[in-house]
Amino acid sequence: MPKKLLDDCFLHDKDRLRHDDAVALLKSRIVPVTGVERVGLSDASGRILAEAAVAARPVPAYTNSAVDGFAISGAHYDKVAGGRFAISARVAAGRPLASAPGTDTAVRIFTGAVMPTGFDTVAMQEDCTAETEGSGDDARATHVAIPPGLKKGANVRRAGEDVAAGTTLFEAGALIRPQDAAALASIGLAEVLCHARVRCAIVSTGDEVIRPGSRPLDEGEVFDANAPMLTALARAAGADVTDLGVWPDDSHEIQERLSDAAQRFDLILTSGGASRGEEDHILTALDALGKRHMWQLAVKPGRPLMFGQIGDSLLVGLPGNPVAVFVCFLMYVYPMLRRMGGGKWPKPHRFMLPAVFELATRKTGRREFFRGWIEMRDGAMVVDKYSRDGSGLISGLRVAQGLIDVGEDVPSISRGDAVAFIPFSEFGILEA
């Protein structure tokens, strides 16, 4: 049975909560909420393992040749003078020899073929000179000359050199990447036990929000840019996503819809309506139906971010501006989804690089995430930022390669100062 979300309120100060404190609170309380299911390897990439994957046999399973060439025994080879050997057999991949020939001979061998007993070294065919008898179709290689300098054990893949039998390849909670699917296949697994995907609902709010394609905009209306972005982000984080459309600015209707959604989804992501305005009904609906654990962070963009719970369903109330939605998803929702789905809480890598921009003065006491990118200047990597900081400017997200993370206590940034850069690739987002 899946575990339930912890039902105790998140403690916070009367002032806005700092970024690290918010992450620490979430990390300590969010638990896996999904069941498990068997998944074929072709569908396993991006899933979270629910049990450890242990190699029952070594990889490679047998000692084999890494190249096409001639197998010999190093004991019969003179590294200084080279050697000449009679060719006693031929062995190809998948067709091992029934019995081993004398170790003072050479065996014609092909890539992947099992090394004959007593043979430990392979000379590449392009380095060797074969001596033949006969002509035309009757020509047959009888001896091979191997030049000096060949190291004992060269061009041989030892049994178990990649993975020893009994090795734990992955612990429960590991995210399966494409290369991991290959590793799982190499130990003979056709399917793996994975956590089910988190059931995630996407909700847009506001009478002014119109879905593209539904009708032309009237004055004062905007197209909904948040829903398609959130849907793609949540799917990239491994969730099973359902779009619940645009909810009107009606307190009673929002409360009814939110109550219904809480019965069907593990996580509800809303955009807009998370502040204290008269038309911000998500906040009041949550307070009426469940518990508000966290609200108002010392973060820009994303100050009115809200976390709460209705029964066993978790709600994240995101701001309305697209840039704030994007940043808050990466910093808070992405790790939550991974953890709720059975994975470990991921911590994005931050790379310290010199800035080629300036922030003469900035308001301290809050964490800021600027859109930026890496450039090469004078042979060194540097970080530049998007010139405008408005949280409604989607163009900044398009040109950015990541986020510049500026701490609460940094009063200014001068050119050359080291800044923390978080690439979008840390969240599985590909660069254009």
C-alpha cells in the first residue's frame, strides 16, 4: 500500500520563509505516495525503481575477445621479438569451441567470441601477417606472425569486468535513465518493479485566462501559457498529468472543483489565485477544505507560492506569471514529484562561474533566481543574465540555459564575481 502524506502542518515563522528552509521542510516531510507496478525495460526510462536491481550473473558472462584478430597464450609469446604461431582453430561469437587447442598455437577469433581455455591475449588482425597455403577458394591461413610489443591480456574482456555477480546496480528509489535501461538488460532483466506515476492535476485560474484556440481574445484577457508549460514540466518529472482546464473566479465553484480533484489526484498544481486579493480564491478554498502548510516565501520570482493539503492530496498554489511558475516548479515542485513518486530528493548542481553582468544594488533578505546562460570569453566560461527581470517575460525563458541563484545576503554583484549557475539540464530540460 502506498504511504500517506504526513498530516502535520509545516512550521514557519510569521515572516516569509527562506528558500533553504522551505526546501528543508518539504524534504523532511514529503514521502512516496504511489503504489508499484511491473514495467518492461522499453518503457522503464524515466521511472523510479521500487526495489534494488542485483546482478545474478557477471557481465560479461564469459571472457571474450574485444576485437577481430588472433588469440594466443601470453606464456608462448615474446614481447620483445614477437612470435609466429600455427593457426589451430577458428571461433566466432556465439559459437564457442568444444575443446581448447594447444596453447602454443593461435586461434582465429572474432569480436565477442569466447576465449578458448588457456588463451589470454588477442592480437588485432590489422597488426598481424597471415601466411596462407593454396590459392583462390582453396586458400587457407596456416600461420600468423604477430609483431613485438603486444601486452599480455590485450584486447580481452574479462568475465565480470563490467559487473560482478551479486553487485547491486541500483538501489530502490533510483531514476532509470536510458543508459540504466541498458545496464538492467545486461544483467538479464526484461522488466523491473517501479513506482506508479504520481497522479498530477494541472489547473489554471482566472476569468481573464483563455485557452489558445478556443476563441479570439477580448480586451483584458490573456492566453493561458502556464498550462502547457506545467504539463510538459510535470511529465518530464515523471508524473501522469491531467489538465483540468481553466477555473473561473468563483469561490464556491473553485471549492467544489478542488474538493473533487483532491479525491482523484496525488498532487494538484494551480497557477494564479495564490495571493490575498479578492479574486484569489485558491487560498481561501484550501483554507476551507484542508490545511495550508506554507505560504509567502522570501523568493523572487515566486513570493506567493503556497503549499497545502486536502486529505491525502497535496496542493501547490503557484503564482500566475509564467516565469514565476517555471522557477517555482524547478525549485520546489520538481523535487517534490520525484520524491512523491518514490525517488530520492534531487539537489541540482550549482556551478560557480564568473559573472559578466552587474547588479549594483539589490534587496537583501530574499533569494533571487535570474535567467541566464553560459558563454565562452577569452577561453573561459562565464555567466550572463537576461537584461529584463519581469516575471511575465517568457522570452527570457526561451533564451536562457539555466538559473542564476543569488543568495539572500548578497548586496550586489560586480563583473568577475563568482555566481551560482543551475543549468536547466539538471531538471531534464534539453537545450535548444
